[in-house]
Amino acid sequence: MQVFLDDFAVYNRKGEHLDHLRLCLEKCRGYQLSLNLAKCVLGVTNGIFLGHIMSKEGLTVDPDKVKEILEAPTPTTTKALS
């Protein structure tokens, strides 16, 4: 059986990041999962993850993902809703 895991993030606010990262990587090793080092990003304070922007302030929606929805005209008739 092959299992593909695309993305995961290790995040916390209490300064125990390295401990949590170590535990996560140990679990990967324990289950014989391999990581693509070219896709690994470590030690960043913000970034885009699964359509959200992660930062020390928390999670926010990536504006590029909702741009068309926000710019869509407001429906004026019930027919325009369908």
C-alpha cells in the first residue's frame, strides 16, 4: 500500500516548537514516511498553507483564493442566485 501525505505544519505559540517538530519527525520515521527535502520549509514565521495564511497572529484566508467571490456583483434577483 502507498499513502501520500501532501502537507503538514508544525506550529505552536509556547516556544516548544523544536520539541514538537522533533516529535513529528520521529513519528514520520516510526511509520517509515519519507519527506521531500526540496519541499520542506523550516523556521519560518509566516507562509501560505492549504489556502490560508499562517502567521504569529493566527490563520487568515488567502485573499487570492476568495478574490473572485469578493468581486462578484451582488445578485439583484432570485434568478441570479441560481
